[in-house]
Amino acid sequence: MKESSIRANGHGIRIYSLNTAVVGTGAAGLNAADRLFSLGQTDIAIITENLKAGTSRNTGSDKQTYYKLTLAGSEPDSVYDLAKTLFNGQCVDGDIALCEAALSARCFLKLAELGVPFPHNRYGEYIGYKTDHDPKRRATSAGPYTSKYMTECLEKAVKQKNIRIFDKMQVIKILTDKNKLLGLLCLDLQNLHDPDKRYVLFNCKNVIYATGGPAGMYADAVYPFSQKGASGIAFEAGIMGKNLTEWQYGISSVKPRWNVSGTYMQALPRFISQDKNGGDEREFLLDFFADKADMLSKVFLKGYQWPFDVRKVEDGSSIIDILVYIETCIKGRRVFLDFRQNPAGADIDFSTLSPEARDYLEKAGAAFGKPIDRLLHMNEPAVEFYRGKGVDLAKEPLEVAVCAQHNNGGLSIDNWWQTNIEGFFAVGEVSASHGVYRPGGTALNAGQVGSTRAAQYIAANRKGDAPYIEEFIKKALPAIADSIGLGGKLLSNSDTVNEIWNRAAKRMSRFGGIIRSMEEIVQAAAETKNELKSFKEIVKISSYRELPRAYRLYDMLLSQYVYLRAMEDYIKYGGKSRGSALYTDKDGIKPYESLPDVFRFTLDDGTIGDMVQEGIYKNGECEFNWRKVRPLPKDEDFFENVWRSYRENGNIY
């Protein structure tokens, strides 16, 4: 790595020239750096806004899942069977599915060797269980903090190799030239007060982008507050998006942000709502369900079926998500889970529950008492988690909302996780390796596989130094000046960033979340576009300390606009309700007559399940195209032929 400097726009700017910059310190980013170094590419550095921030380190559930090839028991499994499961999730490219299947065992076992405490039996088998959309027992877990353990072990491995970490650096511009990467412009968050240290440039041949999903777009999100994402500036740089319409949403606590899946629902809590002032408390599920046992059975099923699934609205547990959404997003009320009392304030007759709910609770020895009693009996750590965060479920209700949880789409990648910009790789949630449906836990595997593939490709095919400084500056200077100039024009004696941010995020949760209608999406996209066009006029900051949030707001609005336009294009293409999105259709069915007409919809019939939507942001507009998924490869698997290709350097790449 070489260091130099220039002056631009009245600022002194440090420049670091290196082969590869890894952006992000979640599990995917840390693994990318660790793999690169181990493969011999040591001219690398990690750039992060906060080493201890992000989704991998600060999120989880009652039992956070890692999905991989079966490594125990007598049930047959194969790489190709696993790839078919991933591929069958719709809108999934087959070559990516095969890569994620083929490397799953390798990546999982590396984590186990690094110290992630995945459970195994006395013979060394890593026992599995079934998760959603999983035909076999491929799932495993190290508990609520599986991804946290992963980042901790990978961070330790990175530090042992003395890989340089640039902490407190925020990427604000991706620099490109004719579909080739040039580098990155960053804010030094520790030197915002100093104009000669405020901006930093990275001149690099490769970037591995591991910034996570665009969490900041939504007001209602289960992502940790430290996770914002940086997809907008990627779109601005001309990087293609893919499957952007495909998200997962579910009922989550608001403070702290955490999935209330599993035993939180199986304990059968009371659902209450209040007005914004804390008054007018109502047990709103009772207003909807005529049959209390049916209501309780559907609440129980939310534990298994945590993500909202439009296929499960009619006669399924996703009606619970709809009712919570009505209270919060439409009526503007606050919703809470109350574990202190039974629903309707009366003892539960467990014999009236659905067989699945009744049998589970009886086998667990939990067919008794109040919700808090059942939760403590079945999963005491679930109670202790909230107590450790300042919420005692035995004494107070827990505020919840239907929250964005994971983006199955993202930046479009090939089977080495390289985007359409040469030298720019996207790994982890920011990359679009998933489709409409995916087995729980595949995201953790995808992040490890994608970062491994990107590192392999760079180490084999993209070695060498960064471009000469003179060439880099000549090509990048106009974009550098434009980005620095944007920040300078925002200074004022007022501050409007939080106001605009909150308004935009609430708009996205209301119109671009689980319920989507063409009219409202078009309106929301138009409002977002106007905010982008007038950004320099409407966004004001009172000091340079507010620059980071102002640049994040710009990125967030860019993301919102591209995602909303993708939803609009999906409807125009003939797309119907699928996954975690209900698209309003006036000619569709209404699963319950008492629901408002906005919940009338038509289920997708799978006819476009083999099509992928891709989009480019260009000159303030979005262009979309649809293509067939790449099929599952069926390469020659005769050993001698593969061995020969592998020996002949580069042939596998």
C-alpha cells in the first residue's frame, strides 16, 4: 500500500493506493479479507464506518440459523440437491445456487475451525434441523448470536494477519470510468473538523463491497440502528440492481430491534394497541377473530412462519402481520406484545387449539399459566435477552411493528460475485444471490461463499498494483469535486436532515413495504425523485459534524427511488403478489371480508419465477429489463478432466 496526497476543492486529501479495498466489517467483509490474505493477496485493507457496527454483529433471533449441506445422519444429500433447493426459490440464477451449495461445507467448517460454537454430537456430526423452505435437516445454529460469533472469530483471524483496518471511514462515492472501477472517496469520521483530513481517497484495482442491505430506507426495520447500507451510491455509480422487489418482513420489537419469532409467539402473548399518547388500549386481534382458539393457533404459527408470506394470509398466520400493519401504518397506533396476561384476560383452554399448537405446547410441558410463564419454561434465555436490554417482559409490554428484515435482491453479480463494473465485487446481503423464497439461514452461508469466491477470483485474475496516481486523479477528479462540492453546499444555520429522513423512511414503510399499490408507489417515487432533484436546496446542516448523516440521506433517497421504481416496473410487467409483498389488485380476492380493499390481491402463479428483473440508474432515471434465470450448470464431472483444468492455471476462472 502506498500513501500520497493531493489538493482539490480547497481540501488536502490523503490517497491510499492498493490492490483491494474491502468495505464493511460484517461476516462477509471480514471473511473476504481473511481469504484474500490466505490466498496470497496481501496488498489489501478494510474500510469500515464502525468495526463493531452492522447487522452481522448486532442482530439475531431466538435461534439464528446457518444453512448448509447436511453433515450428519443417514438422510441422503448432495451438492446438486442443495443447489436445486436454492434454485427452486424462484428468480435465482443456477450458477450462483450451485456455488452456494458447493462451498457451503467448506465455509461452514472454516467457521467451526475458527471457533464458532456450532453443536456436534459425540462422533463429530454437525446435527441439523429443518428450517423454512427446507426439505432436509440442513440448518444448524450456535444460538441467538450465531452471526455475532462469526464476526468475532473472523475479526480475530484478520487481526492475527495484521490486515490494516481503516475504522471510522464512510464511503460517500464509488469512482468509476467506462464501467471500470477507479476507487473510493471517503469521509474520515474522526477528522470532520479539519478540511485537510476530512476526505480520503482509495485508489484500488478491486473493491469487495460488503455494506449489507439498505436498512436505512425503512422506518420500521429490525436491522440494528448501526446498519444503514450503501446501495444508493452503488446505483449512482452505474452498478446494476437485481430482484430489488424481493424482501422479507416480519413482526419485530422496536426497541431493542429484534425478531420476535419462535417461542416469543409460541408462548401465545396478548396483542394490544394504544394511541400515540398511550391511551385507548385495545386487544385488537379480538376485534377481528370471532373464534379465540383460531386466533391463538395463528399466533402460535407465527413462531414457525415468522416472515410475512402472502400465501399465508388466507387461512394462515400472516393475517397477524396484516392486522399489526393496519394498527401501525394505517391507523397510526402503537402495538405491543403483552406477556403478563393471557389473551382476553382468561385462562386458555389448550384442548381447543389446532392440533399442531396443542401438541407442541403439551409436549413442551407449557400448556399452563400466563404467556410469561410459558416463555420462561420453554426458553428462559429469550426472556433474559430483553431483560439485558432493559425490558422486563414480566413487568412491561414489548412494542412491535412489521419490520423490514432482509433484502433477497441487491446488486447483480456473476458467479464470482463481480458486478457489471469491472473490479467491483458485491458480497453478503448487498449482493443479489437470493430470489423470492429461501430457506432460513441461507444468508449467512451466501455471505461466506460470495466473499470466498470474490477473493479467489481476485487472487487468481486481478493481481497487481493500483493504477498510477496521475491516471487515477485525471479520471476521478470531476466526480471527487462534485461529491465534495455537494457537502459544502449544505452548510447553513439550520438542520433539516432528520426531518427529511424520518419523512422518507415512514413513506417507504407505508408504500414500499408488505403492502404495495401502483398508485401509491408511483406517488412515493415521484416525491423521492423531487427530494433528490432539490437535495442541495432542501437539505441543510449546521456544521460539518452532520456531513455523515447528510451523505447517508443522499444514499438512502437514491436507494428508495431505485427500489420504488423496481416495484412499479414489476407491476407493469404483470407481477402479482408473492413472497413478502402483497400487491393491491382491485380484481383480486379479499381473504377476509372485513379487511379494507387495499388488501385485495391476486397470488402470483409462478409463471415469471424463471425471470429476473435487472435495473440501472442513469441520469436520474431507471431502466429495467427482464431475462431468464441462468440454469443450473451441468458441467463435465469426470475427475481427470477437472483435474487437468484445475492444474492449467486460470482455467477454472
